[in-house]
Amino acid sequence: MNWLIDWQAISVQIKGILDAGFFFYSALHNSSDDPRSVKKKVLLPNAEKIVGNLKDFSEKYKSVLPNVAVERLNSFMDKPEMKESGFFKPDVLWESANVQFALTSLAAFQSEFNYLIADTELIARRLTERAFIHLQRSIVVDEAIRKKWKTAFKTHETKCEKLGALHLLSHGVWAFKADATGGKTDLILNEPLTSLTNIESTADALVLTEWKLVKTQSELNAKIQEAQRQAEIYSSDVLGGMELRNYRYLIMVSKNRIEMPTDIIKGVTKYRHINIAVDPGSPSVVAKKSK
């Protein structure tokens, strides 16, 4: 389980208590009577439970959440009211005020937190696109890097994908490929990604990639189709909050630059076509911008 899934569960809890509060006050018909002690037995205890869940969430995921989300969560949890155990206590003199405070605070926090984490996939995409552009330009300007890639190109496809995965990781992008069963395979270690603990604690994005060597322009389309078929095998649960859910990268490694065809969209998934040339000549931005 990851932070986005846990947050979604807490968000559902907050929505539930807000709905319950709305129903409760609507049913009062402008009366302050509460003969069944709903505020005392239902609303306040559940608000207290949600705050406790937020404390656990903050402690568990503070090292992997986006910085802006961590700051907002900390500011919410650092309020004196949240630090006092039993703040939403059913004191008869303060029941209504405490219910109003609890529900309003949780509603405001839920709205802002959802806004702050809404662009996590956009951030992951930018990191990935930048990593590919940086890789191509590094090959252009750095003779040592270019030599490594030319050697890898002559050796084997897996050598290129290992070098590529290592470069992507330097940008906070953990690249993987699909295995025969639809699961995740580590590109560098060539073993199943059975534990995602290291990824969650060290990377900013998890991205599906398929790397192919293209020796001639005439085999480009066949290689892209092969890479796409392999990418389509992937069916593992998405690691929400980190994994690019709707983008998969098909990287065609060639000696010289080759013009890439338009990206393919199938359903909600976009297959990005990236060319990495190991002997590109003059500088050029090869990776096309995502449309």
C-alpha cells in the first residue's frame, strides 16, 4: 500500500463524516436538541479517529510525500487543537462548537490537500521528459558517456536499458519494464520488483519503459510495435502517487538520429516514442515534447 491509496481512504472517511454532519444538522430543523447524543456518540469520536489516522499517515509518509503536501500536513497537525488528545471531547458546553470546528477544519484540509497532490503525475512526467533530453545531450557533449553508449549499442539491448535506467534514476525516475506475467522487472538488476520500499523512499516517479535497438530506419516501425506489445502486457497494480499511470515510454536506441512517428494513444494510455542516438553528431533536442 502507498501514500496515495492511504490518503484516498482517509479522504473517504472525511467525506463520510461531512455527509453525516450535514444530514444530522438538516434533520434538526433548526433545533439545537440532540436527544440521542449524536454529537457526543458519533460525530466527535469519528472526528477524533480521523485526526488520529492523519497523525499516523503523516508519520508513515512524511519522507515520500511531495514537499508542498508535507508542509500543509505539518501545519494542520501542528495546530494546538490537533496535538491535544481528546480535543473533540463531548463537553456538553462545547459540543456544538467542537463539532463545527472539527468538520470545518477537516473539510478545509481535505480540499487543500487534494489540490496540492493533484499534479503529482504532471511532475513525474516532467522529470521523465527532462531525463531523456538530458541523456541525449550528455551523449552529445560528453565523450566518455558517448563511448559507453556506443559500446552498449554494439553489445546488447540490455546494456542500453541498464545505462538508461541508471541515468533516469539520477533524475529521481525509477524505470522498469513489464515481465511475461504483466508484473514489474527492475531494468538494472533484471529481477522482479517484489518490494517497492526502496522506490517509495528514494524515487519521485516510477515509469514503465521498453528499450529497443534500431540498426536501420526500415526496422523502426517494427521495433516500436514490438516494444508496444511488450508494454501492453503490463497489468500490475499502479503505485499511486508515483507511477505514471497513463504514460509508457518506448525508447528506440539508434546510431544516428531518426525521426520518430507520432505518439500512440490507446484508451487512456499514451505510448511516448523517444529516440536516443548514441552517435548523434551536432547537438539537438531529440525527445519530442509531449502533446
